[in-house]
Amino acid sequence: MKFAVTSRGDSNSNTLMQKIRTYLMDFGLTYDEDQPDIVVTVGGDGTLLYAFHRYRSRLDKTAFVGIHTGHLGFYADWVPEEIEKLVIAIAKTPYQVVEYPLLEVYIRYINGGRESRYLALNECTVKSVEGSLVMDLEIKGQLFETFRGDGLCISTPSGSTAYNKALGGAILHPSIEAIQVAEMASINNRVFRTVGSPLILPNHHTIVMKPVNDVDFHITIDHLTLLHKDVKSIQCRVAPEKVRFARFRPFPFWKRVRDSFISD
Ligand code: NAP
Ligand code: MN
């Protein structure tokens, strides 16, 4: 089996990364940064997000497992004290894999048929560069509302505990194949109206955001922020691809939620 280890880059995480690499090679596993079957991340959820995007082209062949060194550890749910146990589990057992849904984003541009496709593990956010964001929202091809406000956040179930949660969105169990649309400070008065509640869209229901005046936006895909100019539309739906996590012990989602947000 081939493996890779990535680190947040601080000295603690780097030391741990070296240790894991040595241990796994001692067990006869092959270190392969380019084509790993399993990727061990050391740091926090941010480190796992980076690894996800790095191995984005081989999601069907790579499974992820995360160790957290002091950070939150929602995806990264192993602690440094457990690395011997984890290494033995990786080396010895055929491991279980759980799959979580992802968000697919298509950005299409004015002038020509140019489009870009992205996959998000947490979410995509859209904000205007200047002033309020004004967007027509279409769901399944029908105009739903004209949104005015700070921005919109479209998240995956496993990303629902990240930015989406700060916006008052619901926490969605990752066994539910859906995406969630949450508003950022919508303008609501006699003149302007939005639904106000977060929306949860099932598989195959597509949401398309179309600019009403401005065509330049700050669009984030997980930790990545990009300025997109001349945007014609942004389309989101549940992706056909999934992310795969290697599971070596039961650690139910609701327990992770409790440990992260209430008390461990
Ligand atoms: P960051 O600024 O370090 O991330 C913010 C926090 O979100 C960190 O504590 C991070 O955990 C945690 N986190 C990431 N994914 C999570 C998840 N699925 N569930 C629960 N918590 C999660 O930046 P980053 O580490 O590169 O992460 C990027 C993410 O930050 C974005 O995808 C977005 O969700 C989030 N974010 C949140 C807000 C907000 O809540 N107002 C604003 C901007 C961005 P670690 O410390 O373990 O990395
Ligand atoms: Mn982080």
C-alpha cells in the first residue's frame, strides 16, 4: 500500500509527520506523494482541506485520515498520543472507508463558453467586491428570489459545521446527500425580500446564482479565495464525486459535533 503524510508546517506537526512516515515505512508501506492510497494529515481541519485539494484528481483512489495537533479536529479526529495505534491500524487491517458528499461548483463567464468547475469539501461562498451582493437565485430552473445582502454560503453536510454554522445554518449529517444555502446578512424590508431561512437542497436539485448588476465577485472554495471577473452564473449542486475517509474505529458524527462545540 502507498501512503503520503502532510503537515500544517509547524514544528510539532512536522516532527509527527516524520515519525509517522518512518513508522509506516518500517511496516513495509511505500511512501508515494503522487499516488497514495491513503493520506495522513497532521495539523487541523485546514490541513485536511489542503490535502483534499491536492489529491482532488484521485478522490476515488485515495482515503484520508487526519490527526489534530492542538486545533479543532472535526475532520482530523485523531490525537498525537494515538499515532502508534493509528500506524498499526493502517499497516495491519483492511480499513473501512466512509464516503461524504461534496459540492460541485460551475462558474460560467460572459463572453464565450468559458467555464470552470470546482469541488468543495466545506463550502463555496460568494461576496461582491464592492457594495451589496445582488443575485437572482434560480432553483431547478425557476426564479426563487432576488438576494441582496453580504453574500451567500453553499455548504456540504460535513462543511455544515464550519462557516455555515456561523451563519445560523443547520448541522447536516453527512449520510444525507444534500447541499445547504445560507444567507449572509440579507436585506429584508418592504422593498427587498428573501426567504431568510437556510435551504437544504437534495441531490440533483441545482441552484444557479445570476448577477443582477455587478459581475465581479470574491468566490471562495474552502480555504481558497479568488476574484472572478465577468461572471455570468454560478451553479451549485451535490457533486457526483465523494470524499473518502479511512475509518479505524467508530467515531459517530454527532459525537464529533458534541466534542467540538459543547464539551469533550
Ligand atoms: P481557519 O480560519 O483556520 O478556519 C476556521 C475554523 O474552522 C478553524 O477552527 C478550522 O479548524 C475550522 N473548520 C474547518 N473546517 C471545519 C468543519 N468542516 N467543521 C468544523 N470546523 C471546521 O481556515 P482553514 O483552516 O483554512 O479552514 C477554512 C474554512 O474556514 C472554510 O472552509 C470555512 O468553513 C471556515 N471559515 C469560517 C468562518 C466563520 O465561521 N465565520 C469564516 C471564514 C472561513 P482547524 O483549526 O482545525 O483548521
Ligand atoms: Mn485552520
